[in-house]
Amino acid sequence: VVVRPTGTIVVRAGEGCATMEVGSPGGMPPIRWDELHIGCALGMGAQAVVREVTHLPTGAKFAMKCFGVNHKDSAVRNSLEMELLRLCAAPHPAIVRFVEAFFINNHVKVLMEHMDLGTVAQLLQELGPIPMSILSSMMNQVLAGLIHVRNTGILHRDL
């Protein structure tokens, strides 16, 4: 893993493999760390905190997953490289879109699409029972996403 001056991670998949710069999809210029305003926590998992982030030049909202990493441990580093490569290479409509990754102060900060409707628990609290037809559609999307990540070799605990 090589870090550009902007903080963006450049990933090398292994010896003899091409270097891949992890960055914004669709040919957009990479988002720079100093262009971000870090907001409130959206949630917390076993290994990371997710915060709301605003891209100051555009006002676009993102979610940023922040977790500590021991970059000197080659197994951790290799695992991180593979995860970032898979995120870049495996876009799918049922998977949260990866935008950018930063390595700052021994933390990896992964910028992702912001899911602005909140969690299922929040929807239940605000709207009450969800109709079966909508639940069925939601489950189909979750299963399509799971099939996709399984086929790309990603194993993920968070759904």
C-alpha cells in the first residue's frame, strides 16, 4: 500500500501485478481528505465507527467507515489490499458504493455511498410495520448483494 500526498491509498495486488489506485468511480477526480467535513457518528460495529461526511466543494454526503490497522503486519496489510481491490472491482446495485480510501494516523478511512434512509430499525420506528411486498423486495436485494459478494470472494458480517 502506497499513500499519495492527498492521503489516498494506492494498492498493489502483488508482485508482478499492476498498481491500482483506489479512488472515485466513474472517472471522477479523487476526493481529497482536506475537502471533507467529518460529521456525527452514524453507527458503530465490532471493528469500526461509521461517520457522516460532507464533501465541502459539492455538498455531497457520504458515510466513512474508520478502523484502526497495524500497517506493519503484512497479513493485515495484505487483507486490507485485497478488500480494497474487491470493493473497487465489484460494484453492484445492491451493495453500498465504494468511493475513496484514506490511510491517516494508523486508521483506514473508507468513504462510501451514504444510505440516507437510515437503518431498518429506524424505518420501523418512523413508519411502523413494513408491508410484506416491500419486505420481499428488500430481502431480494439483500440476497442479490450476498450472492454477488460471495461470487467475488468477499465475506462480510455487516448486512
